[in-house]
Amino acid sequence: MSIEVNNESGYEVDEAEFAELSRYVLDAMRVHPQSELSLLFVDTTVMSELHVQWMDEPGPTDVLSFPMDELRPGRDGELSPPGTLGDIVLCPEVAEEQAKVAGHSTVEEMLLLTTHGILHLLGYDHAEPEEEKEMFALQRKLLLTFLATR
């Protein structure tokens, strides 16, 4: 599994921890081990620019996912085909504010957002209530099981 993590945010980020989480989630979702993923941490200025460019919405957001090969999770004991999953862009400054409201650490929020972004790259969405219920339950299960293994 090729997972590239780059931090251009100015925040201290344990890149190895985010690569480990990503690998855990991708393994759990039966994504082929020859697949590729990129994580990029950016500041609010860059995230605001991306948010306007790709979502036509002002201001920074917490996470954006940019799928490449439209891979889906493996099924029935089979892996997905290999490919490039895509890019996840995270903004630690926005995550920090959200973490304060949620009552947990910024790192926990960024781990949650990373899991959320990976699920988006795998085709999950939360536009409809039933989709949201499924995606958020899976995201919670994946993150809690990852944290329990540490």
C-alpha cells in the first residue's frame, strides 16, 4: 500500500500515525495492497482556495476528497482491483475548532476526518439520511477499532 503523507499546514502532525490509520482503514475495506493514497495537510488559506474552486463554497472546510480511479471496497473475501484511490486534503486549523466543540483532541478530529475522507474516496456519501447513517456508523467503527489496537 503506497500512502503518501505531506504536511504543508504549519501544524505539527505525526505523519506516521496518519499513514498507519490509512493503511488500517484500507485493509479493513479490502482495498488492494498495490493501491495508492495521498494525504495532504494544508493551512486555511489553501483550504479556502480549494473549497471555492471545487465546491463553490467560501471559507475553509475540514476535509476534501478527490477520487482518482473510483475504487470501491472489496467484497465477499475479494480485494478491490489495484489503483490510485485519490487525494485527501485536511485542514488542522478547522479540525482544531471542531475538536473544541466536540470535546476531544485535534488529533482525534483529524483521525476522524482522515477516515471520513477515505470512505468518500471509496464511494460512501452522506447526502441522504440512510447514507449518512451507514457512513457515519462505519467511520466510527473503523476509527474505534484502530484506536483500540494501539
